Amino acid sequence: MSGETDEVREAIAGELRLMDPSVRSSRSLARQLLDPEFVEVGASGRRWTYEEMLAELPGMQGGGENGPRYEPSHVTGVLLAPGLVHLTYETTTGGVRARRASLWRKQPADGTWRMYFHQATPIPPERVQPNV
């Protein structure tokens, strides 16, 4: 994608890693990608904190090797400020679609990128219009 910065590419790589079942099922790997001040508003409307997410992530959808995997599409990002990237995209998981947005921030201590905020919004199933 034209205009994509190294920072945006790094945030996208981190986002895709968080969708990997081997990362989702490992608290230690997920911890490397989530900011200690992480907050999520899930597709259910539930608010998740860093500790809650690390505790529950291995058992969540997309976390098992045999369960449905996240299929991302239309991933785009923009550098909002030095060390802060905003990503938007859509996912399909087990036939359920969602629009997603996340903020990634660069850690000043070691230069790694971690997810600071995430929100998922369900996309309602498309309705078939009857022929009249």
C-alpha cells in the first residue's frame, strides 16, 4: 500500500501475530504484544483490561489450533503521531464478521510496538431482499 510507513507495517505485523492461534493460546507471547495499559471493548460490548485479556485469551475464539481462525481483510493503518499507529480492518471468524480498530504504541524503553486499545463491532448478516 502506498504511503505505508515502517511504523504502520510493524503495527500490522503485531496485529496479525495476535490473530495467530499459537500466540493467542500463550500468555507469555500475548504479553509481548499487549501494552500494560491495554483496554478492549469487545464485539459483545464487554470492556477488557490487560490482566483480564491475558487470563481469558487462550480460551477465546481463535485461540485453539482446531477452532475457527481470524481471517483479516482490508487492513489499513495511519501514523497518528510519533509512536502511535491506528489500524482498521475487518475479520471473519467462523462466518461471523466484525469491523475492528486498534491503537498501537511504541514502548519508549525498548522500542517494541504493543496494542494499547482495541475495539470490535459486529457486522450484521446481510439481509436478502425478497423479489417483489
